[in-house]
Amino acid sequence: MDTAQYKDRLRHYFDGVGFARWSAIYGEAELSLVRRSIRTGHTLMLNQALAWLAQLPPPPDQPKALDAGCGTGLFSLDLARRGYQVTAADLAPQMAHATAAAAAHAGLREQIHCQVADLETLSGRYDLVACFDVLIHYPPEPFVTMLSHLASLSKSILFFTYAPYSPFLAAFHRVGGYFPQSQRRTTINMIRDELVQQTLADCGMTLRFSRHIGVGFYHTNLVAALRQ
């Protein structure tokens, strides 16, 4: 399957049944045990990113941020509350619209600009670029292309997650494929750490923080990198 087919499949999923599933996970609805573990892991990941942000060089006046693959806007809202002007973009229109609605409800409409966009079409320069739980859906070659593009948009800080390779996690994801369709995980592509580190170096960025977040069925590596 080529990159365009991956994107079409993801757009269809996250703008359809996936929107209902993931907006519930990102929200406060009652969930199954599997989805509760994903919510817990995702919340832990976002909180860790914010804790790291407090330890990184302070942003300039009127900082700009890009939340690529914004989902329902949880991280966009956190950045806006910290003074960032945020561009929140998602491949799925329903996700971008949900972020816009959340921004309006929180009184942050003027600080968060939402758009429907393919990750690779995003442009501009930002003090901070974040991309959470998006790159996990792509195999190595498009992963490198997309990570490199995100790095090119960052003047200073780059946050992202990827699914680390390990035999245990490979078996874990295979087990997930046997769950009922309503509980089944989306396709996850595992990436070796060495490829991530080499891509960052090729893009002129230095790994600053890295942590594996593992809770139930949520397993990801969170990375913070800085422009050299």
C-alpha cells in the first residue's frame, strides 16, 4: 500500500467510525477496559510533553505552534493557554471541527486556527511543532518523509510520538487484531529507534528527551527534539 492509500484509509477511518471512538477516548465518556487504558496512556503522554515543555528554552514573545494531527484539540488548548498562537491541523474534517468547537467553548477562538490538511502539505515556521499518535500509522519510508517535513517546520522544538519496535509489542499488536471489531486497534507500524535518531540528526535536530509510555494497550515513545 502506498502513502496515498494509507492517507485515504486513515482519513476515511478518522472522519467516520474512528471519530466517534477516539473522541470518546479523548473525552469523558464511559469506556471499556481496553479503551480506558488508551485514555490513561494518552493523558500521561500529553502531561509528560507539557512537563518537558516547562524545562525547555522559553518561547519568544508571541510564540507560534503547530499541532499536526490535532485530534479533538487537547494539546492545542494546552498550548493556547500557555500563550501560543496555535495552528491545529488534522487530516479528518470532523477532528478539525471538533478542535474548533473546543477552542470556542474554552474562549480560545482567537488563539487557535483550525484547518483540514494533509501533514505533508503543512507549511510555515513555528517555534514548536507537535505531532502525537499520527506517525505510528506509517511504515518506515513515509515515516521518515513526514518526520523530516515536520522538523523542517520547527525553528526550535519538535514533539512527536512513534511506535517503537520490539518482538513483545509486535505480538501485542497481533493479539489486538483478534479483539471484537468495535474494540480493535487501528494499524500500528513499529519503527526502530536508530531510524528515528538518524532522521533527527539528518534534519539538524538533537534528541533532548525520550520516554516510553506504556499503559495497557497504549504503547508509544514520546520524543522532544531541539534545533541544533
